Amino acid sequence: MPKNFIQDIKKIKKNLVEKRTEQVKIADIDAKFDSLYRPSRENQRDNNGSKYGLWFVALIAMVFLFFAVSFLFSGAKITVNPKTLDLSIDDSFVATKNSSADNLPFDLVVISGDDSKQVQGGEEKDTSENAKGTVILYNAFNTSAQNLDINTRLEGSNGKIYKTKTKITIPGISSSGTPGSVEVEIYASEGGEAYNSGPLDFTVFGFKGTAKYSKIYARSKGDITGGFKGKIRQVSEVEKINAINELKVSLKDKLLKKASDQIPGGYILFKDAIFVETDNGTVENASEDGMVSVKLEGTFYGFLFDEKKLTKRIVESNIEKYKDDDVFIPNLRNFNFVLNNRENVSFNDVNEINFNLSGTSKIVWNIDTEKLVGDVLGKNKKDFNQVLVQYPSIDSAEVIVKPVWRTTFPDKLNDIKVVVNYPQ
């Protein structure tokens, strides 16, 4: 063979070997690249399975969490509308003091006090004022009542003479042996500070030398004050009248506030069932700047009623065949009260009153919410209407049970709330 031909064959062979080697190297590089950056199909299948499993677990967890939160906030709310009846009255009633029978009872609130006001004084004039006070007269003589006229003279243990301001009757000794007693205001027989005194004992001056003298007696209730004799700056009649009119208003408010603080719960003091009796007012000594004090003393009387007993009496006269249900009248204390025959009522010895009461409101039935909760506890919602049949005091009601798919009421008292729409 020619030499050139053999050399050409060697070159071709060498070229083929080099190309083959390059192909092998490229194949190795591709394989390594695929193993590092391209997951195999088997790995892809494993990864997809793991991904679906995680989504399934998350879904189950969310469902569980939803139900857990739902039951955490579970409960029931019952909204109740009570039975009501329109009420409009303008009726007369009779009440007896401290009655324990079937009669309508009342209590009498009695509070005394005073108020004063400064006014500009005028010229000085001689003035005499009688001391005043209150005493309790006792009858330990016999079981018969003892009458005493107005201005009956009482001799104090200080040797001074005082007089009663009104005619009185002292009850006799009771069956238990307790002396009868009555309260009355007194005043000194003369003006001046000499009649002012602390508590005193008294005898009836007119009974001196008789068996009644030591058996019918009196004791003062507090101090005897107000006696004065000397010069005092005068106040014009117009200024005095204006001052006294202002004091009547302020004294009434003052005594009403004091009385209201003492009224027990469940009792009513109507705004028109209060009365204040006052004296004529006194003018006291002027201060250094010429201002004179006008003083007014008075006694507050208020008729107090048990709200439930008064409500029952009103309802009995307005509902035929009343069954003694548990009811109330929302704004009863705002009704108009008028004391009939006011001029014939003596607050010191009143035992029975006749009054008129008028107003417009509703009679509302009370709902025993604790009993209602106990009756629905753990019951099926569809049985609620059967429970309501046992409550004639309920006009209508609606129930919300959470969660919404729950078919029974909770079995715990605290998980059931009752709201009653009582009218105002």
C-alpha cells in the first residue's frame, strides 16, 4: 500500500476515537446533572404523595379545630316577652295603719327638722318669744282614757309652767299594764330664756291634790328651746313672708331627702303622699353685720305603702278572677295620689285613710327565669314549645342555640341565658 494511504487511515481512526471519547464525557456530564438537578420519576411520585398527605392532614386538623371552637362557644339564649295587660285606674282605696289583716296597710313616716335664711334686718325693737318643745303624756291612773283641753298647764321639774298647744286624749292602761301615752307640743307660759331647758319631767298642774297627780304625768322629748326676751332687729312683713315661703320649699326638700334615705326596699312613698306642717317662723337676733336669721321649724308626714300589697289590691279590682299571680306595675310610684278629706286627718293619731289613686300603665307578669332554665336543661329544641305551655306568664319567646346544628339545649346552667323584655 502506498505510504500516504496508510497515514490517512490512521488519522481517520484517531479522529473517531477522539469523537467517541468526547461523547462519553458529555453523556457522563448529562447523567451527573440529571442526578443532581432533575429528580427521577420515582422521586417525583414520592414527593407528590407526600404533598397530598400533608394537605389531607391539614384539612382534618382544620375541621377538628372548627368543631372544637364551635363547641367552645356553644350555648343558648332565650328571649322572653312577658304577658302584659293595659291598666288605667282612677279608684279610691282605704288603708289601715300597720294592718296585719286583709286590709291594705300603710305606715306613717314622721320626721321633724328646721331650716333658716339670712335677711337684712331693720330697726331694733323689744321682742318676747316663748320657749317651745314636745312632751309625752302618760296615763298610769286607770284603764279609762283621760282628756286634756288645749292650754292645759304642765309644771316642769324646773318649777316653770308650760301649756299644751292642742286638745289631747291619753289612752288608759293597757291589758298588759303599760301606761297609755300620747305626744303633744308645749310652749312656755311666758317669754324669755329662763324657760329654755334640757329634758324635764312634768305634772298636770290642775290635778294637784288629787289621786291623778302622780299617775298622769309627762316627760319632755328633747330640749325646750326658743325662749327670748330683749331687743331684736325687725324684718319687714313682706321680707319675712318671702323668706318663710322659700324656707317651706327648702325644708320640704330637706326632710323628703332624709325620709327617702330611710325608706326600706319594696315600699312606695308617692310624691303627693307627703305633707309638711310648719310653725309661723321666728326671727332671731341679728349678727354684727345687721343680717337677721329667719328660722322655720316643721314636721314631715309621709304615707308609706308596701308595693306588692298595693299592686295586688289594684290588680284584684282590675282583673276578673285574679289568681294571685306574681305581677308588678312598672311605674306605679308615678301614679297620682290624693288624700281624701285631708282637713279631717290628724297626723298625730291617724289610723285609717281614704285616698284616690290614678294613672296609666301596664300589669306585667314576672318570669321565673331560674325555673325556666332548669326546665329546658338538656332538652331537645323541638320540646321547647311544650315547656312554654307550663308558663302562662309568658306571651312569646324565641330561642337561639349555638352551634346552629345543635339539636339540644346545653346541660349546664351557665350556658343558658334568659333575657326578659320587661316594659319600662
